[in-house]
Amino acid sequence: MIDRANPDPPAGFLPPVAPEGPAPVASGDPFGAPRRPWWRRAGGGLVATLAVIGAKLKTILLVLPKLKVLTTSGSMLVSVAAYSLIWGWRFAVGFVVLLFVHEMGHVIALRREGVKASAPLFIPFMGAVVWAKSLGGNALAEARVGLAGPVLGSIGAAACLVVAAVGGHDFWTALAFTGFFLNLFNLLPVVPLDGGRAMAAMAPWMWFLGLAGIVALAIAFPNPIVLIIAVVGGLEVFGRWKRLRGGDAVTRKYYAVRPRDRALVALVYLGLIAALVVGMDATHLQRAIPH
């Protein structure tokens, strides 16, 4: 029963009511707790985004050789489109075909050595690559495979020169010059270029000579690709020299090349260089490349 003389309910009869008005702010800031600076908030999102992109990129690189969409023909078309932005589509097609001929030299040599090799995969502005298993620790076999690309590639460039002589068009002369230069560049005596693989069957002092040439080229003509080659080549030469100085049985077997075979590799290597230099001199044009 309610006492009308005292309308207020006894204590504990109803739950306490919160006082009216805004809730107090613990920090004392009338706008609430202070927010982190925008660059910290953006930085956290950027780190998370980069982590996701890195994981996706790693997955793509792992499955790249197995993707059927990126076949030889597909990657060739992508490279043609990329090079067309610089030279026009006609010259881009010819350049990619010359790259294909060069890489097929490696593929044929690998299969002759009994090693299963993939078809070439083209990477715009980087050339092309061929996946293959190890050559079994044989420096002479590595030299043969390394030289096979420039040999067949030089033949392909010379074929352009024949077409130029018959048709009298500077387009084919310029394409031949580019093919000669491409194969000559690959004969630079430093890994991962073909000349560096040929060096495996030659005297070790030539490794350092080739590395010195690459470093001089990088200083005289600064270029990201040449700098990468110089760094990778330096690591490779150092690793080879260290393994050779170690004198373990596997290393001695790898570099155990007969003097006759060393001479043959050197003859092919130096002969190719001489032929390509002559070819470049014969096909050098002063006029612009036609599109």
C-alpha cells in the first residue's frame, strides 16, 4: 500500500535512475577520446594492403609456369604489344620472333643433353626464359646449352640480313642489327647471361675479366638491367670462386673439362663475338627505324 503522505517509494523499491545530462568524458576532451593521426591510420591500411598484394604475387609467381593462359604464344603477344609502344608493331613482331629463335636454341640443346625443357615464356622488356632441370653438374654441358642460344639467334639475325639484301628494305637491315646486338649482349661473360654459362667451361680468370667488363659497362652506361646483371654476376663469380677454392669432389668434377673441350668452347665463343661485331658494323644504319 502506498503512503499518500509520502509519495516517494522506499529505497530499493525501484532501480536507480541515471542522472540527466551528458555522460562525463574520462579524458576530459569535450570531443571524446583523441583519434590517431591520419598518416598512422593510413599507414596501417597500407601495410595490410601490401601484405595481401605480396601474398597474391607470391602465389602468382609459383603458379606462373603452370598457367595455361600464359603460354608461349600468349606471352609473345603480350611482348609484341609492349614493344609496339616503342618501335611500332611490325618491328616488335620481328624482335619477338628473334627472341623466340634464340630461346629455341637453348631448348634444342637442353633436349639434346637429355634434359626436359619448357617452351619459352616471354617477359616484356626482360626477354624470355626457359624452365629446365639441372644439367647434372657438368660445366661443359652448361656451356653447350649457353652457346646454343646465341648460335641459333645469330643465324636468325643473318636470315634478316639476307632478306634485306634481296628486298633492299632498311627495315630488315635494322632488324638484323638488333638481332646481332641481342646475341652479342647475351655473350657477355657473366651469369645469368649465356656468356657466363659458357665461362663455366673456361679458365676461372676469365670469370673476373667478364665481371670487370660488366662493371665498366654499368659505370659508362648506367641502366637498371645492367646494374642487376652486375650484382647477380658478382655474386655468381664470388660463389664459383669460393666453391672452386674449397676443392670439394663435386666442384672438381664439375670443372673437370678436358683441354680440348675448353679450346672448342673458347673457339665458338670468340668466333661468335667476332662474327656478331662484324654483323653489327655491316648493318648499322644512321636513319630512323621505319614503323
